[in-house]
Amino acid sequence: MNLKLIKGMRIIVATHNAGKVPEISALLGGNYELVTAGQLNLPEPDETESTFTGNAMLKARHAAELSGEVSLADDSGLSVAALDGAPGIFSARWAGPGKDFAVAMKKVEERLEEIGATDRTAWFTSALAVAWPDGPCVVVQGEVHGQLTFPPRGDRGFGYDPLFIPTGGDRTFGEMEPAAKDAISHRTVAFAKLRAALID
């Protein structure tokens, strides 16, 4: 089996969030036809694994098996050292059913205050998996480390970006120009590894 992503091939992106497609397309160099699981009406699997890589592989395999096509999935989130890595794989769930990350960011601040933690060390993780129908699954992981700041700053980006200052910087991801964030983000690191593994 040829474990390479060939230019022009169709790839199923294991998400129901169509907003992810332009970013993923750009990170893959714009060389593929990307179709979401949502467009194909594929059901979303329960994310039952305990790691980012485990959930990415689960989602990619699920989409590949149902579609019969090569599928790509990502799983990402924020981990806080003083909270033993939480919210971690539950990052989206902390935002509640309405995906309100103002609620999630407040929850992070409240949890740190509850335990009297002064350590603000945190990191973003992005795990990417590509699965072949009835075949193997390739998975990679990227991270970016930094510190949390309160209150949140900036209205760019998404999720927990307004809380996170990458190591060596003085602005949050929420304050940075998209190109500056993309140059160092966890997702960029992961896609660079994926391209090195699967693209000629």
C-alpha cells in the first residue's frame, strides 16, 4: 500500500465543522479535494480515548471505514500544568454545548484560583491522523508551549487563544496577526510533521 497523499486526491476530513476546511487546505498546500464528514452525513463517533492521538486516530479510522476513502482527523486542546493537564482532551467540552469559550476561559481561571496555583505554564497540542480504509493509520502530534494570562486579551483566533502567550512572546494568540500565530502554532507544527511523513 502506498502511504502517500497524492496531489489532487480526495480526502475526507473527519469533522462536521466546515470552517476547518480552508485552514486545513492551506496547511496541506491547497493540493487536495477536501470533503467533510458532515457533507457526507457520516455520524460522529464518541471520543472515548484518553489522549489527543487516540481520539484523532479513532475519528480518522471511523470516517475511513464509513466512507471507504482516505480520511484525516485532528484533535487538539489546551493543557494547563497546574491543573494536571486539564482541560486537555476535554477542552471543547469545558465550553459547554454552546461552545462558549468565554465560559471555558473563566473556568480555567476559577480552577487555578480554587487551588491557589501561581504556575501559569500551559501548552496547546494538535494531533493529526490519516487513515486508509481497511489499512493503517499514521498519526503525528505538534505542541506549542507558553504561559496563561488573565484576563483574556485579544479577539483574534478562537478557543483559548486570548489566554495564551507563547514562550518568547509578549502577545496572546488572540492578539497576534493570523500569519504570526500560524508560523508557530501547534497545528502548524503537526501539519509539517504530517507533510514530511506522507507527502513526496
